[in-house]
Amino acid sequence: MLEKELERAGIPTVQICTILPIAQTVGSNRIVKAVAIPHPIGDPNLPADKELALRESIVDKALEALHTTVETQLVIE
Amino acid sequence: MSNKYRVIHFINQFFAQIGGEEKADTPFFVSDHVIGPGMAFQNSLGADFEIVSTFVCGDNYFSENSEKILPEIVEEMKKWNPDILIAGPAFNAGRYGPNCGAICKAAQEYLGIPGVTGMYEENPGVEMYRKNCYIIKTKNSAVGMRTAVPAMTALIKKIAAGSEEPDPEKDGYFAKGIKKNIFVNETGADRAIDMVINKTAGQPYKTEMIMPAFEQISPAPPVEDIKKAKLALVTDAGITDKMNTERLESARASKYLSLSIAGMDTMLPDKFCSVHGGFDTTAANKNPNVLVPLDILRRYVRENKIGSLFNTLYSTTGNGTSLKNAQQFGAEIAEKLLENKVDAVILTST
Amino acid sequence: MLFFFEQSYFIILLVRTTSQQINISINTRGDFLKLEILEHPVNEVLFGDRSKYSNGILILNKEEFSRAILSGTYGDYKLEIQIARPKEDVRIIHITDVIKPSYKPNGPAFPGWTGSTDCCGSEITHQLQNVCITQCFSYSGIQEGIMDMKGKETSYVFFSQLINIVIRPELLTEKIEKKDVASDLVRMNTQAAEYTASLAADSSNAAGTLFDTDNATISGLPNIGYAYYIQAQGPLRNVYIWGKDCTKMKPCMISPVKVLDGAIVSGNYIIACQKNPTYFHQENPVIRSLLARDKKELNFAGVIVSTESSALNDKRENAQRIAEIAKEKGMDGIVITQEGGGHADVDLMLACDACESAGIRVVLIANEIAGPEGNLPPLVSMSSKADAIITTGNNDEILHFPETASSLGGTVMGTRDASEEFDSPLSILYTATNQLGVSKMTTKQF
């Protein structure tokens, strides 16, 4: 709902979240898949360098979503 | 002192037999007579009900002056001490319908009396006012008067009797969209097993929960140049300052926080934590950057991959948050971001 | 309703279970199990010098009871024990869990917690009727749950109708890990439940119910099963099976009779209205009803238990696995329940899709977050195949809570006095919209 209100005001917003079906049903326009609920942008089970790479890839996907023209809904897994 | 239910009937210039479209600017007046369809209603309602007055107003006069005359109408209604208001029925008339809805809503709000009207499903008044009054489903023109009147009076009698709660399906009105918790004879478990037996046998069954569609919002245009963009961070992961000074709730958040991230290159665990009650916050409290990637974004600013970061982090708890609150928070945050010329937002959810 | 049981009547079945953490899968409906639950009625609970049960009166020696409750805990606690009876003008707050007094003469009533030898699901179990143990505890990360013993709100909470033995531990140890607190809370409750029920073990005025499982099915009746989602999201939000943390558990069958006999215990403290307390696992209404209707209107095809994972891929896998197991067991129809909401709604929908795609007819039980007027979307996830849903009520409906004379479990709720009057959504009322289908509540459009 937060994502939609921001988009409604004309601010492109990307939602990074784990449980995609919720964001999809609620109708968020730009969605990027996160790792897991307790650590959406991280993974303490990985060694530090791999975790950093993972985190950067999620942030990069988020920036890409902000830069993309969206018709109805964009989901990046 | 009669024991009859006192009824006010509201109609427009056409049904008051004054004239058609050319008389739509007829100003509001009150008659102590029963006029037009009022007679059919009086007959149908019977001796326990009395239409004590008829309120008349031209469609255009009402629509164009509603802010001024609704208070006048309310004051006038009070003088007649009514128990119930009947408006129309308006069938498919596009001004008459909303006008009937408006007067019914005012009757409920200011006099506490129920309003009953009738409209065709495409009448704009249905969506506008179905929550505020009982709108009986009618045909799309006055040809339907013969069926609208008995349906409306049956509902009025039911409401007056007060022993049974009106039911949109049984009584033929547009569901108000209000849902209430009620108790029935069987437990949820038994009802579920009854339903699965029916469904498996190919017998009819009726779901107790229907999902209306979420409102779809057109996506905002994209950021043109990320390298120049000012980004803001918002989260529903329940982030607060370490002491949770503003007492953000772990569930059913009633507020959102505006946390300063000025001068910070990273989310430090001794400055921030999560109070979200819906997941294990251990990983997040060790390194809040896994909830809000401030460390990466600050570095991207230095590396010129993004323009700048807004120095306030907006945070709430997305655990059992009421959809209404979520909408309100979103709208308020959006306003602040626009004021601060933010170009785009990264929202992190758990 | 008198039932005399004799020593010679015992059927001693040693049921083999695996005690490894990951493989909890044991026992399908194929094993023959015979369990007798003897329910001893309790009309009054009092404190006294000697703990005993006689003629419907339960007397508790506070010191001995406290020692039994606190035995083996990691932390040190101060313990307060009080009684709240139906219609008393009292509000109970900070509720964590409610459990039914239960005791097995030949083994633990809560395997994995009050002992490890196992005759769960067989032999005799003594339980106390009309009474429950209600635990109240204040701790960060635990959601507020309340119930009133008097007034309109009692119609929403099953436990308002019972005599509540309210145990309120207060943590004294300063440095203690969350997982140890989580373990202590469950230990205290299970020990309290066993202690109280053990007092009735020699009593002969119980109503007995025999639970008898076998493989027989009646042709012509539909095979109906049950998929039972539980939460396993770390300390203070774990539901335990055989005393084990289920975070890594994959969907598997579990004996319904064992569920009724203490196999599933709750250490999950979430939004109050949709909590499945241990009591409701012990008395799972879907299982109870399926057993009661077995071989009359349906063939009870068994129970599949699964966790509500916090990762989407796991959710998808679990849902597929549930459908596979259901298909293997020849289920024609299945009822699916969950605990929680939000991302747990997604599990329901994924499982519904997977089962319906496999030709199994699905009915879901869920509560709603439809807003104060009931006009907002009831769930955050939906599927076009979810066309048969039982609703257990709208969490957002606003209730008015009257002033009460006193409160148990604490004196302050958030920033307000616990016994003052206030308005609040139904969601803070403990188990009010419980999604196992305990209550007769539903929602209706107006």
C-alpha cells in the first residue's frame, strides 16, 4: 500500500520484498525479490564477499526498476 | 399522539408534477401533502406509517447548491420529527440519484434516521452513497415504479420492526459494503468440513469470503537519469532508533517515524534496530543494512552511480498494519518527499 | 458418564518415533493407535495446603505448584499464580499461551518437553475439563493479548468460559538469550499442565473418549484430509512438534490422535486474535470434527503438517509437497488452516493452487483484515482457485472494552491502565478470530 501511494503521487518507487504474491496482489508497480523475510537485503549465511555481491545485485535491480518505464507491474526476481 | 411512523418523502420536480428538464432549477420547498409516487408509498406502507410531508427540489437546483441547501433541508427535516426518509426512487437519473443519496446520508448523519431510496445499478449515486443508505435495486426507468415501491416499503417495514437485520440479498438492496462479525450455529471447523464435503461431491457451496480487487495505480514515470537522482529510503521493517523513543509498535502500527540518517554511511546496530513483531529480528539487529541498504547506497553516491540520498528514513511496521493506515502513511510520506524534491524511492519490506 | 478403567485394560503400544530434528515425519494413519482421553470436570479451583483433586474441586498448594512449574528453567523467575473465574470482573493481559491440563501415567503428556519416552497417542491421558492454564508474560517481541472474563467480549474468547489458572512469570535473570526464554516459557506451561492434571489421575469420575485409528475406509464416502500449517520462525515464534524446532521441517504426515495427545505445543507469540494456543492444538477442532465424522460422512484421510516458511521458494516447494502427499493418500478434498496472516496467506493460496491443480478440492479457513467497516480487501494474497473460504471474522472491527475492577498478568497495557475502558480493534482479543475454526463467528455483508 505504501508503494502505491508513493506512485500515485508520481514518485517512482521500487519495493524490495520477499513474498512477491502479496506485493503483486496489493498492486505494487515495481517489485524486486528480496532474499528472505528476516534479511531482505542480505544473507548472514554467506561469506562476507559473496553476501556483498548479492546485496549489490539486489540494489542494482532496484535501481534498474526505477529507471524502467512500467505499463502495469514489473517484477524482477 | 399517534403511534404511526412519521415519514418524509423527497422527490424532484418531475415526480412532483411541476415539469421536466426545463423545471430542473425549481428551488427547494416543502409540502404537507403526499405528492406523486408518495401516494403509492402511502398505500403500500399502510396505516402504521404516515407520510407527514413531501420535500421537493429541482435536480439542478439541488446539484448546484447542495452545500448551501443540505443544511437547510436538515433543519427542515428536524421540524417534522421523522422516523424514516424515503427518497425517489431515482432509477437511472444521473442527478436525481446522487441527490437522493445525499439527502439520505444527511438524514442518517444529522437526524440518526435511516434513508431508503431506489436506483438502477448504473446510476452514479449507487457507488457514491451505497454505504450511507439503503438503495433498493430498481429497473432503469420509471417503468419500474410498480416493483420499486413494494420492495422499498418491505424494507422500510423491516427496518421499522427492528427485529431482523436487513440483508442485501434477501431485501434487494445494494450491499452497503459494510461487513460485520456475527455468530452462527456452527463452528468454523464444522462449516469448513461441510463445505469440503459439498465441494468434493460436486454439490453447490458458497464461499464466506470474497476478495474485491485492490485498486490499481498507474505506475509513475521512471527516473530519467539515476546518476542525477535524489533517492529516499522508506521501510516497513519496523526500524526505530535504539531506544524506540517514539514507541513504534511491533504490530498494528499507528504511526510512522522520520529517522535522520544525516552524516551516516551505514546503518549502525548501536543506533538502529527493528521492533517488527512478525519475524526474527536477530540478523537485522546485528546489521540493519540488511533491512535498509544505506551502506551500499552511500557508496553509490560517492561513486556517482546515484545523485544523492534524502537524509530522512521513513519507517513503520508492516505487521498486521491496517490497510487504511498504510494508505494514509504513504500519502503523507509522499507529500513530504515531493516537498523535498525526491525523485524516487526504494521501499524495503520484510 | 462414569468410566472405570482397570490396569489390565492398558494397551501398551510402543510407537517408534525418530528423534532427529529434521526428520519429524513419522506415522501415517497406517499405525494402529488406541488412545483414551479421560476428562475430569473441574467446578472450582482453590489454593490450599495440599494439592489435590476431589469431587470436581481442584486444590493447589502454591509453593509446590510453583516448584513444578519452574523446574529446569534456564532463567530465574518470580512467579505469581492467580485464579480468574467466568463472570468475574477481571481482565487478563499480556497473554502468551493457554494450555489444557494433561497427564499421562506412563509417559510425558507433552513429548519432548515433559519427558522423552513416548506413548503419545496411545494408552490413557487424563485431562481436566472446564479449566485452563493461562500464561502471562511481558517481553519485547511478544504481542499483546487480552481477554475479559465478564461482559460482551467473552463471546469472542473460548477461554472466558473456563476457570483460568493464571501463571505470571517475571524474568529476574538479566543476561539471558531469547531462545532460552522461549524454551522456558513452554517448559513452564507444559509442566503446569501436567502437574494440575496429575492430581486427577486416581479419580474415577471422568468422561472418557476413545480414539481409535485404523486404515479402514468406507467406499462411497469422500476421502477428506487436513493440511495444518504451523509457524516456525525462530525463538518466540516457534510451534514445536515432539519438542523440536520445526524450522527445517518439510511437509509430512502426522497422526491426528497424537496431535490431540500433546505432540504439538505452541511457543509462538503473535497477533493475539489469530493465535493458535497450545490448547487449540490439543483440541484442534478440524481434527476433532473429522474424527467424529469419520466413516459416517467421510473417510478421514489424515493430517499433513507444514511450516509457513519466510522464503518464497520454500513456500512454493512446501505447497507442492502438500499436494503430492495429499494425492498419494488419495484425498478427494482437503481443509487447509494456518496461523498468522500476511505472508502466511500466501502459503494458503499456494497450497490451494497446488492441491486444486492436482484435482483435490480445497477449503481454506482464514480471518480478515477488512478494515473497521469491513469494506477493504480481507486478505493480502488471493488466488482465483480459492473459491471456498470459511471466514473466522474481521480482525479490524472496533470493539468497546468496558472498565474492569482489576487486571491479571499486569497492570499496564502500553500507555494505559489495564482495567480502564477503551476502544480497540478486535485484534488484541486473544484467539478471537482464530483460524483453526474454533469459534462460531463469521462475517456478513450488510
